[in-house]
Amino acid sequence: MPAVLRDEPQYRLLFGSQVLSILGDRVTSVALPFAVLATGGGVADVALVSAAQFVPFVVLALPAGVWADRLDRKRILVASDLVRMACQLVAAALLLGGGASVPSLVAIAAAYGAADAFFAPAFTGLLPSTVSPVNLQPANALRGLSFSLANVLGPVVAGVLIAYAGGPGGALLFDAATFVVSVALLLPLRPRVVQRGMHEEDLAATTGHFWTSLREGWSEVRSRRWVVAFLSGMSVYHVVVLPSIFVIGPVLMDRELDGARSWATISACFGIGCLLGDLLFLRWRPRFALRVASLMLVGASCQAAFIGSGLGTWGIGGLELLAGVCVTGAFTLWETSLGEHVPERSLSRVSSYDYLSTAGVIPLGNLLAGLASAAYGLHATLLAMTVVGVGVSVVVAAAPSVRMLPRGAETAQAV
């Protein structure tokens, strides 16, 4: 058992509540398109349901961060899980009973997405209060490991459930059950109590007007050059580089290699790299975490070049394995740096700006990548992605505020 699970009973509850739920999320991501198709919908309907789940996240990300800093974060997590559980139960009942339709799935997806928007910033703000400072990085790495494992196991579990347990409805029922487990483990959670109300800034998050709290959150971001710098690099990675994976990669494999078979192999290699990176950062605690994260971001930003390298399935897969190590390392050390240096009273609001400027720009990036590929060709677009993505990440890595950011005081004493 990893030391952070052995030594941190409250984190053990928080982590345990999420392991099965993350797997359920990956199962749903596979099952939902088939649920739409089972109602007689087409590709446009699949896109509509997907958008319905995503749009509330974009709209609510910043308000959710404010409320997570003002209210009890554990209660927000429990409420989010209960709403999402209800959504999956209703969807499963409609699918299994033959009463599902595209409009009903759109409505359920929108409600699910709204609840999901509140979960992420509340979880980010709560995690540091369940571990000692020295265990913050291993806690983030272990959570990353659970995501990596779920990415590998989720499609397999989804395939089995869809084939043998009632189709997409059975898969969504499984996801609903994971939320039951999550709530059962969250209820006894007793995070460390952080005293509020001792400073004017603390009061802004708990008693001030909503818009005041939102501005205070932006001030917390803007006042830290290293946050602005790295957040800019992560935004460019999501809007410029990631479309090489989401949009161009599958098309290129279909045209130049063995199609889905090649893409599955390359994706599996990336997943293995993520697992190796998570295991690495469970044990290695670099003295300058954000400096290492920025170098990992440079490596992650090479993914467009890797995809367009022309090295064949296994050559690209080997490069993507290295990219997986870099991607999970950049995310783990970035989230650890936020937890070590951003005050607990503001952490959810800062993380909400993070979520909005990264996950929130993915659809825009995908659209731009599709238009650029149609106009200039796949390889030219991948080259442009590489130049912009790597160039920006190198600038971020060279920023003094990023290179010289120390570990948190208590963590540094233990390293």
C-alpha cells in the first residue's frame, strides 16, 4: 500500500470514494454515444448530447469555484455525487425500459454536467486538507494513477457491460452504483479544519458578495506570476496541442497507417507512459516542482510532432509513451504547486480558472484544428501546432517565477 494511503486516513476515504467513481465516468464516456444511437439518434445527436454535458461545465466553472470557497466542500461533493447518481439512474431506467429519447438524454446530460462542474473545484480545494503537506504530491500522483488505470480499464468494463448487462442502460446503472459507494465513503470524511475569518481576504470568500469573491479569486491568480505563466502554457497546450490527439491523430492513422488498430496501439502506449509517470511521482519529489513541471510541459507539447513523425505505429507509440510520462508529470506537479502555495481559502476559485482556461478551450481548439487541417493539410497543421506549443512551453519554462518557485515550506523541510 502506498505510504500516503497508510498514513493519511482522511485521504484514504477521499481517494477510495473516487477510485470506483472515476472508473464509472470512463465507462459512461464509452456507453453514452451508444445510448444515443440506441434511441435511433445519429452522429449529430451524439454530438448534441456531448455538448449538453459539456456546456454547463463551461458556464458554471467560475461560480462553482466561488461557492466551493464559501461553502462546505465535502457537502458540495456529496451533493454533486447524489445529483449525478440520480441522473444515471433515470437514464438507465429509460434506456432499459425503452422510453429513452434524444431530448431526454440531452436534459439528463445537462443536469449531469451542471453537477459535475461543482465537483472539480471543490475536490481540488478539499484534497490538501486531508493530507499533511509532505504527502500532497503523492496524493496528487495517486489520484493521477487512478485516472490512468481507469482510462485503460474503463473501455473494457464498458464493453462487457454493454454486451452482457443490458446494453448502455446497464453501463449507466453501473456508474450510478459507483456514486453510491462514493457518497458512503465521503460521509464519514473529517478533513482538517482551516480557521477562517482571521484576515480580510478570508472574509471575502465567506461573507462577501459573490462578485467580490470572484474578483478576489482572479486577484489570487494575477498576483502570482508563476500561476499566470504556467496557466498560460497549459491553456496553449489544451487549445493548440491536444487537438493533434483528439482530431488529427485518428484521421492520420486512417490515411497513412492501420487505422483504428494503429491508434489503439499508440493510445495504449500513451496510457502506459501515464502509469509510469504516476508511479515515478509517487516517490520522486523534486526540489523545484514547478521547474520540473515546466520541462514536462515542453515534452508534452511535442505530441503533435510525435503524431506527424512518420515513424510508424510502434515508433510513434514509443514517443507517446514518453509523452504520457510528461503529461502526467506536468499535471501532478502543477496541482501540487497550487496546493502548496495558494491559500486554502482561495484554492477552489484559482482551480476554477484553471479548469475554465484548459478544459474549457478544448472544443475551440478542436474546431480550429479541423479548419486548419482542411485548409492546409494534416502535416502542415501538426507542424504549426508543434512550433506554437513547444515555443510557448519553452517560454514558460524559462520564466524566473516558474524556475525558482520553491516547494511549500513544510514540504521543503521534509524533502
